[in-house]
Amino acid sequence: MGAPQLIHGQGTDACPSGSFCLYRDVDFNNGSESGNDKILVIPEGAYINNFSDYGFDHSDDGVSGVFNNTEKDNTLFTQPSQGGHTLPVAKRQAIADLTKMPLSESPTGTWNDQAQSALAAPYIGNLGIDQQFLSHWQDWESQKWIYSFRLTLHAAQTPVRKWSVGFGDLPVGTVLYKQFSSVFWGKIIEDGSNGTVLLESPDGETHIVEPGKVLEIDIQILYPGENTAYQQLNSLNAQQLG
């Protein structure tokens, strides 16, 4: 196992095999000026408790893209030492633009420049979420395709009264299906039209995620076409809000 290192390069090809790579700029530094194409390389099995030690912080020098070039799932955190909010990054997953990954309680509303530490394993916290693809069918009015999912929130130890659910990296022309938007009992912060979906719990003491129980959200998304890749929501995450 090697040590984490800071290199310069562009594209996912610059990420060594068996490494978790963090990019300073969107689109994996493609088009970045010389000196701005930093890549923080974390070999499989290694970890970094604070990206700021390598020049990646909450400024414009933060993490804007990520490529998990390993066979293990990873997790990004908004605080050093694996604290704060979390974003799962599956094995071999590439996220070119973290501005398309929504994040509640972020200055920008996204994950861009927010990651501060990582864990080379799926994170198991108090609040978790699972997804199940149900079905898809064509919307004859728009000629686009509706994809239906069941999202299941669960709490391990303590009740979660305020929460958010997000996912992103959606293709252009995607939006929450109107029949979902019109009946959803929570808050819709982002509706997919800018590449991200962000939902939040309603005000008051309703729709609490209780330990030993589940809270289900049946969601429908209108995609511009039909594609098997649309049967999985990218980097689906649930956050416990303050």
C-alpha cells in the first residue's frame, strides 16, 4: 500500500489503478490551466483525515470531481476525520461534477468544494437509505420516460426528525414527474431540472424516521429517454439535518 500523494493531470486516465482520486476542477480537470489540475490520489487501504493538509479545502481549491478507481465502495465526508454529511461513491464510479450533487446546509447547495475526508468503505451511520427500482413506462404526453423507485429511510439508534434525500448527475432534460411533485408531502428543494434532486422533510413533527421502522418514498422521475443506466440513482444519500 502506497501513501497518499498530490499529482497533476487531467482525465480519469490520470488516476492510478487501485486509487481513490479527488480532482480540483470539474470534468476531471479537463481544460484546467497548468497548476490548477491537482489530483489527490489515495491508494486503496490508505486514508486521509483532512484533505486541507494536501491543499484541498472549502475554498475554490476544494474537491470538484472524484473517481473511485478501486473495487471497494468509498464515502466522502464534509468534515475532517470522517464527520459531518456523507456522500457514497461506489466502486469504479466517476463523478465529473460535484456541483451536480445536492447537499443541504452547504453554502453552495452542492457537494462542490465541501468534501474534507474519506473512508474506504460504505459508511454506516444513524440514518440510512436504500433504493429499489420498480418499473418504467412512457409518458405519452411528453414522449419521455417515467422511472419509478421506492426509497426507504431507516434509523439505527435515534429518531431523525429533520432529514434530506439527494441524488444527482442526471442527464439534461430530466425532472421529477409532475404526479409525484403534486402529492409529495415534504419539501422539494431541487426538482432535477439542473441535474440534481434534493428533498427535505416537512416542517413540524411528522414523517419522523424512527428506529425499527422505515419511511418509504415512492418517487417518479421523468427522463428524456429510455436507458438501463436510469434504473439506478447515482450517489443516493440521506442526511440528518440539524
